[in-house]
Amino acid sequence: MRTQVAIIGAGPAGLMLGQMLHRAGVDHVIVERQSADYVMSRIRAGILEQTTVDLLHEVGVGARLAQEALPHDELTLAFAGTKHTFSLHQLTGGKRVWAYGQTEVTKDLMDARAACGRPTVYEATDVSLHDLDGDGPATVRYTHQGVTQELQADFVAGCDGFHGVARKSMPSGVLKEFEKVYPFGWLGVLADVPPVSPHAIIYGNSALGFSLCSLRSMTRSRYYVQCPMSDRVEDWSDARFWAELKARVDPHTAEGIVTGPSIEKSIAPLRSFVAEPMRWGKLFLAGDAAHIVPPTGAKGLNLAASDVRMLGQALISHFVDKSDAGIKHYSAIALRRIWRTERFSWWLTSLMHKFPDTEGFGQRVQEAELDYLVNSPAAATTLAENYVGLPIESL
């Protein structure tokens, strides 16, 4: 089989890129190692930057989002027994974020994929990439339904996540990896209860550790507390979780939290990770294949979307406009935005969480910086600009 672009991975990044290429008339195939049901079952973040929302509308999958997504014009930080709200709309000249779950984004993209009829190979095992730096086409080998297949492509887009084959196919002498692993995780609970705040996400800093009050809809909420990575989900009953969450927020917020049985509970590790470069020969990396951010600030899906916008434009420019400028500069320009976003996620994580050395002096320094954010218009604007999403450069 021959195509112009082979996309490895049918998560949101791969599906978004496929939708961009489809609308531009660029031939492509998506290869995914999991089943479609598995891809749909993954529960991830639910806050979208305006640039991500704009991209979804541009590629024709924004209709349901426009009906159901909840706009958030505010961000709230709770610390030292009080909470303070920042007007994102005012501080950024009218920008906002939207509450709309990644599962819903994936569903919209999968529905669009089915409607356009472009090929997607699910449950492809033993995926391997070859001839990535030669003069001829690249080759993607995989097994599907017990039969070994070969797909030849002008370019390969690695959108297959942190554990995927794409990044591993780059030579060790070419690839540089930068990583910071945090000494804690997030225990997350999804529950069919109304959110404590329908207008703002609440980030909490306390001597007990970090907390986050978020939502998926007006009837479904997502809450988190910081926990040791040695903890197990079984250690946390619903009653223990709700009690711990209430102890980590201000009294007014705690009083307004509606509790209920969890419908999903999990512990996620936190890490910062970047791989450089994001291109080698005919292979390009995008999304989690190239970088991981801690969930603080909800940048994972949004950063993947900005990669896809740039990579999609570069590939379309190559095939439609016969220009390779975007392909040549994709890695450098994408990495500039990635490192700025990594910096923000690292900073917000460092500010809001309890670290092994955050006792006494460290806690007071965190509270002093939070107090500075509240009382400095310049600092508040910097927070808001990063939270709603930095601009995406054109290639």
C-alpha cells in the first residue's frame, strides 16, 4: 500500500492531523495498535485552550463542542485558607478556556473520520518503521489480523504517545531527551455530581498538598489530590478522598462540594519530558511522542494540538504549495513553544504542590509568591496569558 503520509497513532493528535490532511486533499493512512473502543475509553484532561477550540472548528469537528463545551473566563487559586479569582477574559483581552473532555474530542474526531472514509487500521501489532533517512519512501510494517502488511509513505507522523514506536525509531546519537520526574502523583476521581464551581477551575495549595476542583459538565465533576506514588487506588475509599479534598481547600469551597460515588478513580504520575529534535529524515514527532507535561495547567492535549497545527501546515505546504519551508523549520519552531509551555507547567506544579522540602520555609515562600500573583497586575497577566495558551507561530 502506498500513501503520502503515514500517521502512527489514532489518539486526538493523530486524528486531528488526519482531519487536517483530509480537508486539504493529502492522502494518508492512520495505523493504531489499540482497538477503537480502547482509544475511546481513555479518560484524560478536559480543558481546551482557545487555539485548540479554533483548530477543531477549522477542521470541521466543532459543532457539538459549540453546543456542549462550557466557557471558563476565570481561574481560581486557593491558599492559606482563602481563594482568589483571576479574570482570564480581562487579563488576556478576551481569551478564555473551555471545559470539554478529551474523550468527547476523540469521539468527535472519530465520527468525522468515519464520515470521510479515510483508512484507519486499528489493532495493528508489531509496528516498525524503516527507511526513514533514505532517498526512497519510508516503510511502516505491522501485523493486522494475523497478516504482515507494509505501508510506504513519503512521510511518517509519529503521534503514538510516550510509549510508542516513533520516537524509539530515531537513532540514539540523534535524539536528546530531557526529563524531570516529580516525587508524587495525582489521585483523580470522576463522579456524577455538580461541580463546586461552574465558572472556574480551583487550584489548591495547602500544607497537606495540592488539590484541584474541575468539571466535565454541569452534572459530572473531576477532582484531584496530590498523593505519594507508593499509594494504591485501593488505599483510597471514596469517603477518605472526599474528606482529604475538603481539608485541602478553603472552608467556603469545602462547604460547597457535593460528594457521591466515584465512577472512575486512578493515580497518575507527574513528569516533564521533551525529546529533541522532532524531525529526523522522513519522520516527524507530535504530541506525547515528543513531550510530556505534568497535568498542572492542562497543557497536554493543547500542546499536542499546537504541534498538529504546525505539522499539518508544513505537510500541506509540501504537497499542495510545493514548499518545504515548513518541513525544515517545524522542529525548531514547535520546540520553542513546547519549552515555554513546559516552563509554565513546571512553575505551576512547583508553586502549588507539597515537595519533600516544602516544610515551614518552603510553604511560606509558596504562599508569598501566590500573594504576589494576587496583588501584582503584571504577574497576574503572565499567569493568565500562559493559562489560556501562548500564540502559535506560523511556519
